Amino acid sequence: MSNIYFQKVVATMTDEEKINHVRTNMQLAGDSLRSRHPWLRHQDAIGASIMTLSVIGMIASAVLFYVGWIPWWVCTPAIALFASFVHELEHDLIHFMYFRKTPRINSAMLLIGWLVRPSTLNPLVRRRLHMHHHKHSGTETDLEERGITNGVPWGISRLLMTGDNLLSVYMRPWTTLRITADFVRSQKASSPAEYRAIGREVRMGYFPIAVIYYTAWHGWIAFHLVDVVAAAIGHPLQISSSVQGIVRALDFAAVVLMLPSFLRTFCLHFISSNMHYYGDVEDENPLQQCQVLNAWWTLPFQLFCFNFGGTHAIHHFLVKEPFYVRQWTAPTAHKVLREVGVRFNDVGTFRRANRYAI
């Protein structure tokens, strides 16, 4: 079939036919990959191995920094890189791609992932938000994406909120309350009590691990800002030896945990919040939910989120494929996505605050 003729065929397709065309071809690409590499069928073992090796890599990097074998500027990005694997694994675990038949192991892996990435939402709470995101991506009730600044006009405030989940709450408290309420109302609860329970669950999503993390992170930043200003005006801080010990501990935690978390979070949220559309999309239509964002200048960001911009659109069409398979089959997926009109590198979304209409 010639390319021109095929384009005419696609032009006559309904959106549903285009979606089925994409899913069929993506499914065939994944099946073909597994037939050539049968080891990919051992999905539980692969997931457990990725989690184990990533956590070991994070710990090893921290130990090497502690003993002075690597500098902070090597340790921090190394840990952020390992944490990006854990994040992709968490995303797949949320979709029960690993240990579906043993949910306790699935939940245990999610909690381990939260411990090594403490700036994130409780993954057991995120599961509810993420499943809703897939069904109603880009709408007012899509709390997951709106929580990371999707739909907010670009400026200094969005830049600050992109790398800090709690700042995203603090800097727009009334908006956060409203979009949380919109999300809770959208859930199909059986009673007012269940709606209230869902609301409490979402509001407590950062407790306790992320609350502890952000207290330390913001406290560390505030102390060093005050310290720099005090020294600049000629009145350096005088602190006791016990406080000095706390500061040294926080400095170490900043290098091995807090700065890697900030780096990974900023990169992921910068890509994710700009590749998803918001506000004027057709509900439950993946053709309009997100673009493929893989321009050359995004590579530094993609490094710390496992090429999220290049592969996440694939996931919106075919949910069941794990992240490493999506990456492997991306060339085939990109071809079929172009065929049906999914956008690539639509940088105009930065000016349009994620609106789909051009």
C-alpha cells in the first residue's frame, strides 16, 4: 500500500478506528519482541531485579560519596538516575504489571520505592489518581497532572512548582483544594462517607514519609540561605556543636537523597506536564491526551526520567507494556502514531498552557 493511499485511508478513519489501529500495531510489535526474546515473559523477575539493582546502586553511590571516593556532583546525578528506574517501576507496579497474583509483594515494592524516593506521593494513593488520569486525562478532574502544573501558564511560579510537589500545594492552596474536590466528586463512591474517606486519603497522600522529607529539604534550603546572607552582611551565624552535627547530617542527606529527588522530580515533571494536553481535549480520547516530546534539547531531562517524553504517549494507547518494552518498540510505535496524527514536539504548548487547540 503506497504511503499516499494509506494517508487517504487514515483520513477516512474515525478516532476509534485510529485508536484501534495504533493499539493493534503496538501489540504486534510487543508480541514480536517477546517471540524473539522469550526472557521478556519473566516479567515478575525482571521487575524485582530492576528494583533490587536500582536500590543497590543508590546505596552504593551514597557509600562511595561518604568514604570520599566520588564527589557530590557525581553522586547526586548517579542516584537520581537509579531513582528514575524505580519511578518507572512504580508506574508499572501501579498498573499491576508485576506480581499481579501476589498483591502483597506488589504493595511491598511500591512502599520500598516510596522510601527511596521520599518526595513523592504515597504510591498506594497515587494508584487511584493515576487510574483516573488514564480515563480522564487532560480534564478538570485529572488531579495527577494538574498537581504537577499541567494547565498553569508558564512563568516563575510554574518553574518553582515543577521541581517541588509541596510548593505546588503551598503556592496555590485554593486551587489545590478545588481540584482535589473536583477529583473526589468524580469518584464513584457508594455513600457520602466513602467520598469523605477518599478525600482524607488524597489529603494525607504525602504523610508521613514525604512530610518528613519536605521538612528536611525546605529546612536545609532555609538554613543555608540565612547562613549566606548573614555572612554577606558581616554577621556570620554562630551555632553550637550539636547544631553543626545536624547541619552536617542534612548536608549529607542533601547530596544522597534530597538533591537527587529534586533533580529527578524536576526533569520528570518538566517533561510530563508539557507533553500532556489540558482543558480542551475530548474526554477518553488518547489521540488528544498527549504528544511525543523527544526533541534533541529535551535529552538532559529525558536522562533522568527514562525517556518519558518519547515513550509515555505509547502507554496512553497500550497500558499493559512495561517501560523497558515501550522503549524497545518505540520506533514502530512512533511510526504508527505519526500516521494517525498524534503530534510530535509541539512546543507551542508552552505558550498555550497545555491547550490542545493551535
